[in-house]
Amino acid sequence: MAYATTNPYTEEVVATFPEATDQDVQTALSEAHAAFEKWRDTSFAERARIINAAAAILRRDIDKYARLATLEMGKTFAEAKAEIILSAEIFEYYGKYSEDLLKPEDLPVADPATGKAKLVHEPLGIVFAIEPWNFPFYQVVRIIAPQLSAGNAVLLKHASNLPQCAASCEDLMNEAGLPKGLFRNLYAARSHTEMILNDPRVCGVALTGSEGAGSIIAAVAGKALKKSMMELGGADAFVVLDDADVEKAVKWSVMGRHWNAGQVCVSSKRLIVDDTIYDRFVELYKKGVAELKAGDPMDPSTTLAPLCSRTAVEDLHRQVEEAVKHGAKVEVIGQDVPEKGTFFRPLLMTGLDGNNAARHWEFFGPVTQLYRAKDEADAIRIANDSPYGLGGAVFTQDEARGVRVAAKIRTGMVNINHPLIPKADLPFGGIARSGFGRELVGLGIKEFVNHKLINIVDIDAPA
């Protein structure tokens, strides 16, 4: 596995980095464990001081970090800056709330006269984080902010096309004052995954990535009897009911599908539109997509970024061709894109009936799947006809109706009248082939802690 910075806009290889050696990994494990033994007893106030310092550095140096994200994976500079702000907010959330989220809990017992029970939440050790390229900083902060706040250590294996972003994450925490060893970036080779997860000092693995990667890593973790948390792929339903504000729904669907060039697990990949408004919606959607401008991601006027790599472009083209062989119909709906750079012209895909296997695929890029629903019940049926279960959206002007429909969609998250609103104070995660476990808020900080029962019993021993 080669770690290299390749600018998606120019396709120039900017820098390369050597993989970690076995000794590098062993040194990182030893230093992380030694640091953890001290960090686990460090006060929440001291942990919060460092976490808040990291947030302040991100806000101060937002342009520096955003440029790195744009350079290495191609997202627009504006999107990169928004990602840095969100990352700072996550740090700040845990700086403020981690102690309260992990405070001991008194448990009700049947007979208080004979005993008292308490649940305490203790850190477990080293968490191995395997993170993807589509959000170079947010994905990392989403795991290190809660886990460091909980008292754990973290070793990072970031995506191979983000070596500079990965290194800057470690530099950030060092500058914030985190003790040496508690967070380490490793340019790990594939063979190191098993080495790390088999080490008794490692308590588990958190992975965000593809379904295929998740199944491999979860199997390795399971064999090692280590906990795993998986945030995998998605094919989110974007349901537009007959009473929806069509113009509003179109606006959000264009953004929801093409944000980050469509390279988002929770992107609005499947548009499911009620028959009564279908034609009007499609007309406006095509117009909205046609207004997107592909170009230099550092240019403020650019609204459609390149994909992350040439390989991503080629893989998506092959996937579309395979869908057509299964009966899908494809229409080009976006403007021409530059020949230079790893751009992909937006497509609209229909003909995804119950006999077309492509309806169950995740298209990681600006390819929109479009479905005509007969009514509300049919829209729910189509939304649930997926092996994934990450996010989703329901558009309606009746809030109660939206909540009722959302309750029937089998997924981890559903937004009403918005495609997705990632925030520091909302949980993130899915079900089915989209993975298991939750990140952020109290759920995320408790994924890799020991929920220990301390039971005080006051019963006379039998004679």
C-alpha cells in the first residue's frame, strides 16, 4: 500500500511516504500503552483542557487544514472549511460534556436496605482507528475526541491518499499538549491490522469505510475477540411526499447528492418521489444539477469537486455500465466537466425496478438513482428495499406525517426536510450492512469503555 499525496484536480503526485515498519508499530503500541496507564487516571478537567486547545488550533488555522483536505482528496475549499469547523465543534462538545457523560450511575435495586449498586465507566486501552478519505479531519476527530476524553489511547491508520492530513492530525494533538504516545498516526501496511488487533493492549477497532473493508476488519477483530464499531456504506433514501414543498426538496436533493462530489456515505443517493409531483420535481432537479459548476476546488465559484482519484472515476464508470447491462437507463444531466482532473459528469439513473440488481448498489459519486412512488406506502416500500440502513430524509409540510413515515424507514438516522445535518451533538451510525455502533454524543464516548458494576451487598452470611 503506497501512501501518497496526489492532487485530484491536477493528478500530480505531490509527495510519497514510506509505510511503517513492524518495529514502528510495536513502538507505537508500547508508547500508547504506557501513556494510557497515566492518562486513564488524568482528571477530566485536564483532558478537557487539551481537547479544547485542539479545537482552538483548528479554528485559528482553519485555512491551513482546509487546504490540506482540498489538496489531498479534492473537496472544495468551502466544504473543507466547513469540515474543520465541525471538527472543532466536536472537540468542544466533549471538552464540555465528557465528565457528565461518563459520571457513575446509581442503579435502582429491589431492596436498598441490603445493598447499593453503582455503574462506573472506565477506559479500556488502545483503540485502533481505521478512517476513510472523504472527510480527512472530521472522521478522525469523530473518534479521537470521545476516546481521548474517555481516557483511552488511539492509533490511527488513515486512508493511503491522505498522508499529510493524517500527519497533521497527530501534529495538532501534539501542539494541543496531548502526552506523547496517546495518539499516533501510523502509515500502517495491511499486514499490520492483524498485528495490532491481536495485541492484548488493544481493546478494539473503529472503522469507517466500505462494506467490503468492514467485513474484513470485523472478521479479524472477531477472531481476536476484540470489539469493533463499523460505519460502512449507505444508499440513503430521499423521500418526497405528495404534500412536500417541491422547490425546497429539489434544492436540498441537489445539495444532498452532490455535496463532496457525492462521495458521502449518507449522501441522498436514492430519490423517491410521489407520482403526483414526480414530473415537476424531475424537471427542477435536472435544472438544479445543470447549474453545478465543476472546476478548481480552490475557486469559490466551483460547486462540483473532482472525485478523490482516477481509480474512483474508473470504478464508478464501470459500475454504471454494469447497471445499464441490468436494465438501468442513464441520462447525463450535468454540465461538461474539465478534461483535466478526476471529474465525473453527473448522471440520472432510472429503470431500477425489482428485477434490477443495481437498485441495491451504492454509487459513490454524482450518480442519482430516481424512483417514482405510487403513494406514501409505496415510497416507504422502496426506501426499505435496500441492504443498507444508514441515513435518510423525508420531505413533507406535515411534521407529524414526516415523523410517522420516518419511523417506518429502517435505518439509523432520518431527517425531516433536510438531507443530512451532521452536528457534534447528534449521534451517527446505521444498521444492517451499513454497520453497527454509534459515534458522537454519549453513545460514542461509551463504545470503548468498561461499564463496570460495583455492587455493595449488606447481607448476613448463612450460619
